[in-house]
Amino acid sequence: SHPPLCLPGIKCGGVLSAPSGNFSSPNFPGPYPYETECTWLIVVAEGSSVLLSFSHFELEYHAACAYDYLQVYNGAARDQGNLLGTFCGHSAPPPFASAWHVMAVVFRSDRHVAKHGFAAAYHKGSGEGWRWQSIHPSVLPHHPHHLCLPADACGGQLTGLSGEITSPRYPESYPNDAECRWSIGGAATGGPLTLVFADFQVEGGQGCGFDYVALFDGPTTASPCLGRYCGSARPPRTVSSAPHLLVLFKSDFNIGGRGFKAHFYSAGECQEVFTTIKGNFSSPRYPNFYPNNLKCQWSIQLPRGYRVKVFFLDMELEGRSSLTGGCDYDHLAAFDGGAENGSLLGQWCGRESPAPVTSHRNQLLLVLHTDRNTAKRGFSVTYVGVVPMNVSCTRTDFHIQIPVQSLAQLERNRIYLGTPACAAQVVGGNFRIHTRFDTCGTESQKRNNTSIIVSTLYIDFSAGNQEDIHQYEVQCEPKRKEASVTLIAGPDPSRLSPAENLVDAQQQDGGAMDAHEIKSQDTSDIVFISICILAGLLMVIAVVGLVLL
């Protein structure tokens, strides 16, 4: 018969707050008890990371680790977004470095089959890259039946959004007759996986028949093979088609090498393309800490004629380098166009509040780089496609002109001033509205002791039951004949206050102005006054000439 639930005297888990220490499963190296759950919360100095490694590991095996298992979490919260991996069987977990100063380890056993358990050690990281060192046997409890497991255990099941894998003993020469399997993916990733090799040196040979690394597009070796690699050339960046990726490493009986180091990350929320007129997105796991070792790209691609305007709602990344003062570690960059070889619109890190940025064409690329340590909350942004338009006024009229190519998907009656009765006309390649102030819902207001004429320009993108109407406030100061237009609703009213300034400078593009707030002044009075002055000068010259004669 099995021991009863909550066996008296079994104590495990707790808070480990020393700079370094060891812990193990209950009764280690003897068999662990049945129906036990232990949680160790490791807390080191703020600003540091937790470096965790396992010297011994033997739990009941199950393909999905559904019976006895050990889980490692990045932080204190036990949720799928923080889960770095679930492990069972004889393959020890790889070494871990937390993204911040807290890590949680959970061990659970069921009511059947007990094994010897595990032994682990942790220490505070300094923020630099680190090497995993195995625990010396002298730090383990003495027991007559000392557990003997392979010193070069490797492989495991990795379910975090990102992580690192290395060959046994890396960067020293890997052992002979090794076989390691890393099964990457699961519920936490949810999307395709990207694997990037940072270092690679494995015994070469024709057909890679001796030592090799093989990649499979799925959880088992029966999945399609993505590639088999050996030698000293780094394998190419590999992207799976499913949320699972298997990495198999094998070495034969002689001749080794330095091995390899590789990073993986989920592309589900890290590689996205947006084509809608407005949208929002954030860094992976936001507002929780983003993963390490990431390169994420968000490409915004709008119809021809639009420009992309990005608003930064929140940002907290790793700070600037104390040596260079630059964003040398984690940073977010914006590029004009769809590739990183486009003009750099801005690069940010730390706790900045960037001003909105606007592309000069219909595409904009945001790229997030994170390094191996010191993660933060990340960022949240919203964007809107801005319609280029030309707005001007006289003492009595509004003139509005929008390139048809910018709103090619809309009928002219979807663009109107004040009321649908004042819809745009198509003249040449433009939507045009030419109307007097006493029509189309205009009204007179006084702002800052200045009399102005105000109306609202509507651009209706609604489809089906989904209402989506962008509104621009159009103003004219009749005395100065100066017009302006400001986007007041459309991107996301819950995020952007109507009073928020969405103004950009004027930019010329094929005769149309890039107008979020554009000011245009009627020059007819200036021309008239100039003519009068010129005529007066001519008259004076004529009179002087007559007098001289």
C-alpha cells in the first residue's frame, strides 16, 4: 500500500535567499515520497539573475511528463508564460539563467513509481554570460547507496518562449557516445519556433555520418527532417512550421569538438505582419518581463499612398550602457520601409517616452533585440495609417484634396465634410471637396481669442456590422486664410485622447501634403498687395522721370 496523502514529516520547498545554495528532492539520494509537491522560490539581489544547474536527475518517465515532473519558472508566478520547461525521466534539465532576480522550481510526484529524484545548485549571476559547472559530489549528502548517473546528462523538454541549448561540457570538447534530444515547444509557445546557432564545431565527415546535429519539424524523429549538420560551419537560421522542434545531437566513439550553442524563440508573437489601417501590439509576454535572446520584427504594410504613424504607449527596456551611453543591450528600433536597411527613424532603450514616429512611405518596421540577461516589462504601441491630404481655405470656402490611390478601396460617398450630402467628387486622380462655410455642418468658434471656422471630415472604412469611421477636424482662420486638419478619432479612441496632438510636419509627395495637422495659407491677398506695391513704384518712377525731363 502507498503512504497516505500529506505524509507527516515530509518537508520540502521554501524560500532560498542566500547568494548561492543547493537543494534536492525529499530523501535524496533515496527514493522520493509519493504524492508530494514542493516549491522552491529562489531570490537573489535585485538586478542579478539566478543561475541554476542540476547534477543528478532521475524521475518517473512519461512522454508528456504527466506523472512525476519538475518545472522551472522564470519569476515567482506559476503561469504558462513564465514556464521555462517541464522535465522527467533520466535526462537532466539544461542549465538556466533567469531573466530577473527570482526563479521558482516545482517538484511533484504522483502515487505510483518513485525514483531517486534530483540535486540542484544555484548561484547569483553577475549579469555577464556564464558557464554551467557541474556540482562536485562533495556538496551532496552522503548516503551508502550513492546515486550514480551520467555526468554528461543533456536534452530535455523545453516549453518556454525562448531559451538556450548547448552540447554537453560546452565550450569544452563534448564526450564520445553522446545522444541528446531537446524537445522544444508546447502550449506556452503556440507558434512556429526559430532556432539560431551562435557557435558550432562538430566532427565533420561526408554525409555527417559520425557526429552531427539533426533538426526535426515536430516533436519526434518521425517528423520531417529540417537539416543534418556537422563540421565548423554554423547551420542556417531554422524556422519550424509547427509549435514543436526536436534537436538531436549524436557523437560517435572518437574525435570530438567544441560542440554548439544555440538560441530558440517562439515566432508566434515575435514575427508579425500588419496590413490593417490601424492596430496595436506589444513585446512578448507584456506587461510581464520579455524573454532573453530575442530578435522580434513587426512589419506594418499599408496600401500605397498611406504613411504609418506609431504611438508609444509604454516602454521599459534594459537601460543604456554605462560605458558608451548607447542602447547596446536590449533596444527597439524603427526603420522606414519594410527592411532593416531602410532609414533609421529611431532607436530606444530604458524607460523612455518616445514621440510618435511617422514613415515616409507605406511601410514601417519595428525590431526588438534582447540579449542574454536583464529583461524588463517591454513595450506597447498602437499605429494608424495616416491619409495624406491637402487642405486650404479662403475667406469663404474650404478646399480639401486627397489622392485617390490613398483611399482606392472607398467610394467617393464614404468621404464627406460635415454631412453625407457634402461628399467628395473625383477630379483627375484626387477626391476633392470644395464647399462654402455656410454649408456642410460648419460652425464658427472662438479659440484663444481668435475666430475660426470648424467642420469635421469623415472617412468611412466601415465594413459589414463593424463601424470604423476616421474623423478629422478641419479648421480655417478666415482673416489669415490659414487652414489646418487634425485627426481626432479613428486609431483607437480608448487609447488616444481626442486632444492628443497627432501633428506631423508637412511633407511633399507627388503634389499631396502628408497632413495630420497641415496648415495652408491662401496667397491671393499677398499677390494683390504685391501688385499694388509694384504699381506704386512704377508710378513714382514715372513721375520722377517727368520731373527730370
